[in-house]
Amino acid sequence: MTRQDLNQMAASIVAKSTGQKNPAAVALGRLGGLKGGKARAKALSARKRREIAKKAAAFRWSARKD
């Protein structure tokens, strides 16, 4: 194992133990999440979107116990 490998491993252990996250990875994940719903809606047919919307509305307005 090289010195650089050891340093990277040590940095990884410290980051995991302190709860730090890689900001670049967080931003990339968020970017995908922001695009996801729009891309999914665009891929669905109008009929399927309408079915999903009706099901969601019925659930919201149903008398459910909290």
C-alpha cells in the first residue's frame, strides 16, 4: 500500500466517523433528484399520468386515520 492510499483511507475513515459528505457527490445526487420527476412525467402517457393523479387525489381526500 502506498502512502497516498493510506492517506486516502485515513481521510475516508475520518469523514465517515464525523458525518462529513463529499459536496460534489451531494450536488450530483441532488441534480439527478431534481430532474427525476420531470423526466418520469415526460416519459409517461397522458392516460397513465391521469391515473396516477386520480389515485393520489383519492388518497389525499380519503378519510384516513393519522
